[in-house]
Amino acid sequence: IFGHGHAFYLGLGVEGMTVTEVKGFGRQKGHTEIYRGSEYTVDFLPKLKLEIVLADSGADAAVEAIVKAAKTGKIGDGKVFVSTIENAVRIRTEETGEQAV
């Protein structure tokens, strides 16, 4: 996903993206580690969370591109959730709606 240049995302209508390092669990499950002679179960695995807001018209193309770039066919490839944003406000200019995105 991150190997693509900035122009790739702009071509999809993505003008901004937030990437957050998070921890979570799902079907991938955790694993066991040994630290200083003690065994620990690590249930939460490190993951990346992408947050992208764009016009409805670009959502399908963005999802398709993310799936194509991230898919390995293995557990842990991730999920894409699509939700509706009721409103947005650009604080600096007070623009609202799609103009704020």
C-alpha cells in the first residue's frame, strides 16, 4: 500500500490519509513469546490503521486499489470498512461538507 507514490492516491481522489500504528486481534490470533525466562501470550498484534476520507464517487475505486495492493491471500491481510461521514469542517477556512475534505 505504501509503495505507491503520492500521485497514485491523488488519482483515486484521496487528498489526505492518516496512518496509525495500532494493536488488535482477529482470526490471525496471537503468539507466545519468552522474555527473561518467562513465557507470555501476546494476544494483540501490531497493525496499521488507514483512515481515508473522500467523495462517495471515489470510494469503490479506492477500496479496489487498497485490496489489490494489500492482498496476499493470507490471514492478516486486513479489512476495509466503508462508512458515511455526516459532515466535515475545515477549521482554518470554515468550509464544510466535501469542500472541507
